Amino acid sequence: MVKTAVVILNWNSLKFLKMFLPDVIRHTADSDTEIFVADNGSTDGSPGWIASNHKEIKLIPLGKNHGFAEGYNLALGQIDALYYVLLNSDIEVTPGWLKPLVSFLDNSPDVASCQPKILSWHKKDHFEYAGAAGGFLDKFGYPLCRGRILSEVEKDTGQFDSGSDIFWSTGACMAVRSEAWKKCGGFDPDFFAHMEEIDLCWRFHKAGYRVTFVPGSKVYHVGGGALPYNSPFKTYLNFRNSLFLIYKNLPDRDLKRTLLKRKFLDGIAAIFFLVKGQFSSSWSVLKSHIDYYRSIDRLRKKRSIVKALGNKEPEGLLLNKCVVFEFYIRNRKTFNSIITYS
């Protein structure tokens, strides 16, 4: 068994591998660490480039595009390690990025997952959309981050330079205790991509683990490498997977009421897209609800599995606020302004 496996899931990301893989190797080389690239059926020549140029990398061919969730499930099932570090191909790591994450897991046996500070590669003094300084969830299942509220990203002024428990760690760069990954079942493959890490972290909490932000580690994320942020398919996945997330994980006492209000808010979002002339995005919202209803039987079975993990809820990490209301009505566009407002 290797202590730490850094695993990059690749799908036609040769451009990013050429840009960032050499730094991953340079800043990660360690007798206790191995680097893997799991290939999701790429057609851009990236597996051959890795084999020719980086023989120290262990290549795991997956045959076809299984998506982010199932791709990682299949890859990690072939790796024997104490810790997994899931790393996007479009991330630039920094010197010493890995050690704080591994040390934190070493010293915190109740932590299932942790993440570094995620900064923008394009604007390096700002946080990056996918994770920032740690993820949270509002009462209707909308994700937000310390450093990112909806589309608004904050400048990093050191406001989040203390370690903190968080609701979810970003799939762009997350260190995971393999024991917790296996116990909680890994990613839900039906999510395909987007929000699968939030679903998994919710299960971590239910099983009694913690999830944390480690400010001593930082990386720079390009973002939108596989799916652009304005992609209608990404919109579809985010809305559909958010419904999946709520149905699978919310306690019985809150489920019906929360789903009803969330469906109403999604309807407003669909109308908003329509008014702006974004017809594909409006259809994506509608399609997400259609496919949610088609999936109810499977979701009901998964909900039973989640309940069997435990019933612990992450106190203070599931915010009793509506981030959409705070952002658009109260004009509160920073994390600290939302959580301190009563």
C-alpha cells in the first residue's frame, strides 16, 4: 500500500496535462506518494503523451467516458492507498501543496476529507469558483463557498486564512481518507459530474466524520476545463443533481417542505433564463426536473442506504438561509456578510 495516491481524472485534457503535470510531479515527488492518471476514454492522444513523456506516472485506462463520478469510482477501486487526493487536470499546484493536507489527515482521524485554498489561475489574487476556501450549503440545497457566493468571487485578502470545518470539500482538489471513501460508498455515479462531492461529504457527516479546509495548502484552478461554466449541460447537471442531493440526504422532517420551495425557486430560475433569451438554459432546468421524477424509485433506494450510514447532521454547516434571497434581494455578496447577518 502506498500512503498517498494523487489521482488525476483525464478526459481529452492534453493541453492542461502539458501545462500542469510537470509541476505536479516536481512538487509532489515523495517516497510515500504515487501519481496516477485515470483516462476516461480520451481521443486527443493524451494517454500516449503520458506514456512517452512521463513514465513515472501510473496510467489507468478506463476505456470510455464514465463521467467524473464513476470515473473516479473505477480508478480508486484499482488503487491501494491510505489517502486519495483527487486533482483536476486544470490545476497548477504550488511548492509544498500536498504536505499540509496529508499532515492534517494524519493528525485528525475523525476527518474524512480536506481541501486546500482554491485560487483562480486567471486572477491569482482571487478565489476560484469551484471550492474557494471551503463549501457550504443553504437550506434549499444551493451551494456556496467561503470566498464565492453564486457567481460572485471574492478577492483573497486573508479573510479565510484560518482552518475551519466546512460542509463540503471541492472535487477539484480534495484529499480523502480511503477508509471513509469506502465506508460511505464513493461518488454516486448517477450524478455523472457536478455536486457529487457535496453528496459524498454529506454522507461523511452522517457517518460521523468531519470535512475541513486547510489554509496552509493552495492551488490555482483554471476552471471550466471539461464543461464551460455557461454550458446548458452544466446547468442541467447542477439543477438535477441538486434535487438528487436534497432527496437523498435531507432528514424526513424537512424533505417535503424543502423540495416544494426548491421547485418553486427553480421555476423562477427557468423563467429568468427565458426572459434573458437563454432558451437552452431554461430547457435545461425543465429537463432536470423531468429526469428527477424519472429517477425517484432509484433515489428512494439510495435514501435508505444513506440513512443506514448514520443520522448525524453537520451542526452550523447547513446554513439556515436562502443564498438566492441574500444575494439578489439583500445584496449580500460575500460569505461573511451572509453568515453574520440575522
